[in-house]
Amino acid sequence: MNGATARRIVLSLAAPVVSAVVALVISAIVLEVSGSDALQTFKTMITNGTKLESIVDMLNRATPLYLSAVACAIGFRMNLFNIGVEGQYVLAAFLAAVVGAELDLWGPINITIILLVAMAVGAAWAGLAGLLKVTRGVNEVISTIMLNFIAVGGLVAALLPKVISDPRATNQGTSPLPASSHLPNLNSWLELFTRDITRGRRLTGVLVIAVVVGIIYHVVLNRSRFGFDIRASGMNATAAKAGGVPPKRMVLAAMIGGGIVAGLVGMPQILSGTHAYDQGFVQGLGFAGIAVALLGRNSAAGMAFAALLFGFLDSSAAVLQVNRLASREIVVIMQATILLVAVIAYQVVSRVRQRDEVRRAAQMTGVPA
């Protein structure tokens, strides 16, 4: 291994390592200032995180985060800042739950229809923002923000009271899915290699869907003509257009593709959780997905690692609070610190790489850098 290869490896590892170290230092300072024992807090997080039940919790929390990150990353790869995943997945989950509650077919067919409805709704809602951009020049940031409000605060808020199955219930919501439409959990698969999972933990079957989505994302974006067109349009839309890539079509394709994946974000709760859309439905995953995509640098493997990290921190929050070691807010501080430092570190590494490329090019051409 020559010096140039070693330098590239060091630069690749520098950003995540520096981010982790700085985040730990800042979190430790915050813990000590707030009166908590930083060393004991980190020890408890690690001890709890290595337990099988905690790993199941981490995977369950990471699954929707990963799907949300992929949905965001599809647009990011084309320089489209799609922040409408929040509205897309909430509206998709709501309508999928309404349709699923009315199905009375064979279980696998029911589940397939629910998934298709969710993906179709997500694609349609994201496609609307894409259509506004290519026909009227509306910036996707503005349109997706407005569509988020319309979906969550408008359509779902207005339609939910009309489909509430039991007005006396604490979390009023849609009628529950029939038992045949419940997606089987993966406990039996995991227990083949581990011990029995206790404390009522159930590893969501949507994890398999997330893995498949990640593989498709990687292959399509990096091994297909369509993926090349997406990346080329994101790097230089003018040059891509000169090369025969239709920019408007690619904008629509990227937005719709992100919407398809966004429609799956709420499926862990609909198919494996409460089996209904109620007033306790988890929100905020669309915005969290942006952070995971940025931390993972829009790569399938990087976003998987980032989602697992955020899932680990989320699952640690309750443990820290129960043991009175720290408040839940310390986890938010950790996540924000990791993201902020990672963005800065990646930018520094990128500039160092650019400088190295200029130096190598100068050496090859004999022109002073």
C-alpha cells in the first residue's frame, strides 16, 4: 500500500472518528455541567446497548430512520432538497391504514396492497412538488414545506375524526388492521443465532423491506444508467442536459422515487406496531431522516450506520432517564453535536482531497500548483 492510498484511507476515516470524539467530549462536558456523572452515563449506555432486547429496540428505531434517509438522499443526489418526507409518510400511513382496515383478503395480499397504497400516496404527494418545480419553477423547499402543512395539519387532521373507530379510546384512530394483515416479526430468525428475546420485544419485519430498499438504492444509483443520469444532473445540470439527459424528467423521477420510499417510513407502526393510525402516531421521522442522510453522506452503507447510531441513542434515552443519570435531552444534544461536527469534518476533508488532487495534477503536468 503506497502513501497516496494510505492517505485516502486516513482521510476517509478522519471525519467519522473526529465527529465521534468531539461529540463525546462535548456531551461529557454538558453532563458534568448539568450535575451528571459522564463516565457512568456512557458506561450505562454501552452496557444497556449490548443487551439483545436493546439491540432489537435499536433496530426497530433505526428502520424507519433509514427509510426516511433514503427518501431524502434520492433528492439530495440530484441537488433537490426534499424536506417533504414528513408529510409524505404521514399522509401515506394514514391512507394505507384506512384502506388496510377495509381489506378482507389473504394476509400477504392485504399486506402487499397496504404497501402499494403507501408507496403510491407518497409518490403522488412528492410528485406534486416535482410537478410544481418543472412547470412553474417553484422551489422544492418552499413547496415541500407547504405540502407538509397541508398533509399533516390539513388532510390528516380533517379526515381522522371521520374515520375514528372508537371515540372513547385514549388514542383515537382508524379501525385496526385485521390479524391477517399483521406483518410477522423477525424474532424467530434472530433467535436462531441468539437466545430467546424477552420483555415483549418484537423485531419488525419492515427491517427486511428496509434492507431491500437500501440494496435497490445502491444498485440503481451506482450501477445503472438512470442512476448515472441522476448523479450527473446533480453535479452539473447544464452539462447533463448537453449530454442528452432531460432535466425536467429527472426532477420528477427523483421526487417521485423519494416519495415512493417515503411512503414506507410509517409502515413499521402500521404493519408491526399499533396496526392503526391513531393520535399517537410517531411524527418527526421525516426531519430526522435528513440528519441521517447528511451524516451518512447519502450512501446506502453510510446511512445504515447513521440510522443505527441514532437508533442506539434513541433507545438509550429512556434508560438514562429511568436510572436518573441524565435527561432525555442529552441524547438530542449528542445527535445534534455528531451531525454538526460531521458536516464540518466532511467539508474539511473534502477540501483537503481537492487540494491533493490539484497537487497531483500539477505534478503530472509540470505546472506549479
